[in-house]
Amino acid sequence: MAVIIIVGAQWGDEGKGKIVDVLTEKADCVARYQGGHNAGHTVVIKDEKFVLHIIPSGVLHKGKICIIGNGVVVDPASLIEEIDGLKKRGIEVGGNLFLSKNAHLIMPYHTAIEREQERLKGSKKIGTTGRGIGPAYVDKIARTGLRVGDLLYPEVFREKLKINLSSVNNLLKALYNAGGFDLENVYKEYMGYADRLSGHIADTDVIINKMIDENKNMVLEGAQGTLLDVDHGTYPYVTSSSASAGGACTGLGVGPTKITKVIGVVKAYTTRVGEGPFPTEIKDSLGEKIREKGGEYGATTGRPRRCGWLDMVALKYSIRVNGFTGLVITKLDILDGLEKIRMCTSYKCDGILHEEFPKELSVLERCEPVYEEVAGWKENTSGIKNFEKLPGAAWEYIRKIESMLNTKIQIISSGQKRDELIMLHEPF
């Protein structure tokens, strides 16, 4: 039995979807523990591309249990759209998908509030996906949120909605000069969602822990990345949930003593989407070249990702915060053809050398990377499935990452497709 948490070790978009998909072959259950439909997990099977936003990546394997945990915020319309889209493509989505009663609902006013907040911030905007994620989490913490389980009790739901709209509509009008929402319209809309989703709503913590007690293999799937974690990321340019490993326990109701492995997913370089500090960003034509070659555009929004060199300072921080037992390196093939590759080993700010990742945004924004340069390789690594067949310089690059981070690399992804990987150490 193994209970494995899969965590993004950078600013998200590390390729977690593919890795979860690969590990699901030997798993019995895949459970998503935080975030919402702002996530975008891409999986390529043969030549068919699947982009999943809220449903766990394990759904692409027949017969696997998929769980959306209590730590997730759910836009029911988006979830239903995703279910229907998968069914049209021949993917089973029925008794294999369970949605936590305690997951919070994203309401239409959450999206409206987020849009207005970003507008008012102007150049200081966070760069959110505009999907209401943050305001939904705000209501959760403020204890005013509506939960998935409320959909099963129409009168309870209506009363809570009535109370919320009375204050929300006043806020939208007074603060943003924006229109409000009609109680009956919203109520009717969400009762329609209740009819579609009622068969999926369950006490998911009971299901998960029962499977663990039965010695089943579990994959706990995070969205975004550690550096976007609301507590441990580059605040305020972060997501609104716990994207690090600790979020798996709180977001699913699994005790920490049940976790057997924590695997961090790392790109062979670094990317970031949206605003916020990015010390190793490559701002010239090389950065653009990597973006185009790597297809570095958001799976959810289509926004171009900023590209930069591998940041070992940030990764050492991520390892400490998550307690990684192993790493996965993705998109190694994107570095093919480079004469030299840079690795950031420390930061310099105001003449002071920083070996640790700064917590203060004002410091991090002014940090200059200190690089170590290693040899690149001309050969093509795309699709290689055997470590010994990697070019010598690629082999050295991987081993150097492993040595500098003092963490074992378990898997190397050498392409988009499911089978394009090098399995160094079997996680299960």
C-alpha cells in the first residue's frame, strides 16, 4: 500500500497531470485536494490531448476511483461541462467520481467580485484566472460559504443564498458600482446543478480512509505549485489555497501518518504565469524560444508563461516545505540544442548573498540570480525511455540537479505522451 502526494515544486504548470496519469495505472484512487477549475492538467494519450480542470487526472484510466476533496472549490457548471466533455470522448464518468459534501461552491457573485477587484488594482493586479476562486475561499474562511452538501437541502440552500445575496448585492453596488444578482434566478440555476450532481456527492473522507485501511494505492493530486501556496508562496501573488503537501491532509481528511511518499514535480527549467517576482526569468529571445518550443501557454487561460532557468534556491525551499521523498523532472527535451544551460545557485540583493528563498516580496523582487553554467547538448532527447540513452551532458544535468538538491529523481519525462518517460525508481 502507498499513499503518494503529487505536488508542483515551482509556480505550477510543471506537468503534474501526466505524472498522475502515469502513476494511476498502479493506483486504485486519485483524489484532488485543493484549487478549482483554475487548474489545467494536460495529458496526451497516443495523439489525443485531454485538458482537465477539476476532475482528477486518474479519470482517464477505466475503473479508478476519482475524488474531488473538501479542499477544492467547485464551479458546478464547469464541472458538469467537464463531465459531459469526457463522456463525449468515451471516458467513463459515473460511479467512479465522488464530490465531497464539504467542498465549497463557487457562486456567480464570486466571479463578479474577483473581476471588479482585479480591475481596481490596475497595474498591481494579481493576475488571477478570473474564475472566482479567491472570493470563494474568502467566503469559506469567513464562514459564509455555500457547500456542495447544501445542494441536497433546497430550503437550507435558499436561505443561506438569500442571506449572502443581501450583503453581496450591496457590496457590488456600493463599492464597485456593479449590478447584483436575483435570488430566484441563482437558486433555480443551482438546483439544476443539484439534479445533475447529486449522484456524485458523498462523504469522501470516509471513502478515502476506508480504501487506505484496505491497503489500496492512492494518489493525492495537487493543483498549481508550492510557490503559489497561500502560506508558502510569493504572497500576494499566490493562489488562495494550500497547494503544498500539507494541503492534501486538510483538503481530503487524511491524517499525516497515512502518507507514505511526497513527490515533487519539477520542470527542467522554470515558468511562471501571471504577475509576481521571478528571479531567473529570461527576458530575451531565448525565453521566447523556450516558450514556443515548450508550448508554454496556460492550459486554462491560454496566457503565455514567463520562462526562466532552473532555480535551485526556490527548489531547495520547496523541498523543505513539502518534505519531498523524490522528484520528477519534466520537459527535459525542451532544452535540446542549447550550447549552455544555466542553474541559479543563489541570489544577490544589495550586495548580500542569499542562499535561502526570501520571504519578503520587496527583497525577492530585487534579487539577482547567481548562476552556474553547465554544458548543453545537441542531441534529441524527445521520447527517450532509457536513462543510459540520454546524451552525456543531459545525463550530467540530471545528476547535478539530484546532487545539489540531495533528493532522488524518480522519473524523467521526455515528451508529452504518456509513455515518453524514463522510470528510474518505481514510486509504488
